[in-house]
Amino acid sequence: MRVVQITDLHIDESHEYPFDIDIRQNLRRILRAIGKSGAEHLVVTGDLCYRDGNTEIYRWIYGQLEALGLPYDIIAGNHDDTVMMAEAFGRRALLTGEEMFYTKKLGSHYCIFLDSSRGTHSEQQLNWLRRQLKQAGTKEVIVFMHHPPLQAGVPYMDDNHALQDAEQVQRIFAQYPGRVLVYTGHYHVEKTIVQGNMLLQITPSCFFQIDMRATEFKVDHHQIAYRVIDLSNKKVSSTLYYLRGSKKVVRDGLV
């Protein structure tokens, strides 16, 4: 089964061009490429909105994803409003309080979708995660979440925007007897990290990428990316594809 992950869309109001980037065009470009990729399922791992959750932005994204014609899953990031997002996408039934976490089988793999939109997880969600892993036995599991549960060697993000309960999540994963494949976004970089039984892959943003060496915020480049995850009974392979980002400079009201 071929699953595609995109993350950190940061879709803005239709008249905005943050950093002189046409973010909506970025998403259209990514979705066109996904439509030609042989994908069977799409996962969007948070930060759908630019700054804060916005119903109109969610509805626009919903229209774009529905037009793609692929089954898809969404989770919230720190720039999202989980409840607002769930309602706009018709997924209110997946809410537990103000968090949205759930499981699904993709191909032969058991997949867990977490909600780290507050930069942490409720005790209820962590206890639920423990139960899901216990039910999974020893099979290889896939986890989709917004925040990486490990320090990633990206100073600006590690120092200022890391997952607050990362150590708790690490302990839960470490206690699982099988392998845990974790796919995240949030950091706007490409990274692969292995720790114990956990393989973490951080997927670049659909907005811009940050300088992973800088201690202060700095944009590295404006290429955008999506990740293709090929699942089979015997192996999992993952490939990143980069596309040119859409720059649009606005001056004196003219584009």
C-alpha cells in the first residue's frame, strides 16, 4: 500500500502571502504531484492553518482534499484548533474531549494517530496510547503525530518548540516490544533518527524549510516536499520528493 504524508501546510487567508509565498498554490502543486504518484491514502500531520485555527481555511483545505479523490486522515498541529478542524472535516466523532486521537489499519500495518496540538498530551491520551500498544502485541506499528518525540539536533526548534512531554512518550514507545515507526512534521526540516526500537522520520513542510543549524529562526530554502511511504508485509520504505515552492511578491496592490 502506498501512503503519502504531507505536513505543515500553514494555509493562510486568501489575500495573504507570508514571506512572499503563495501557500495555497504550494498545496495545489503538492496535491497534483500526489495525484500522479500512485498514492492510495493521504495523511496530513498538522498545522493546516497558518497562525490559528480558522473554519474558512479548514473548509478550503477540505475542498482541495476531497477533490483529490483519495481517502485521507488528518491530525492537528500547534497552529490548529482540534475541535474546529474536526467539525469542518466532518470528523467530530473522532474527538475525545478537545483532542482527536484514533487508530486505523493501513494495508497490514496498525497505525496510531496522536494529537500533540497543545505541545503535550493529556494523561487520558497517554493511557489510551499504552492500551493501543498493548493490543498491538509485538507487531511493527506506525505512529503519525505532529511534534517529534525526540530532540532532533535542530537548535531553534529543539530549544523553543519541542514536545513538552517527549520523555513520557519515549518511555511508552520504549516499553513496546516491537518496532515503532514515527512520522512527524513541525520542524520544517528533513531528519531521520533512530533511538532504541523507534525510527523517527521528520517530513519537511509544504510552506518553507528552516535552517537546521541556526539557533535563531532562519529560513533555509523554499522547496516543499511530500513523503511516500510504501507498506508491505515484509518491509516499509520511505522516499521524500521535493518540489519548487510558489513565490509571489506583492507590491502596491499588484501581483
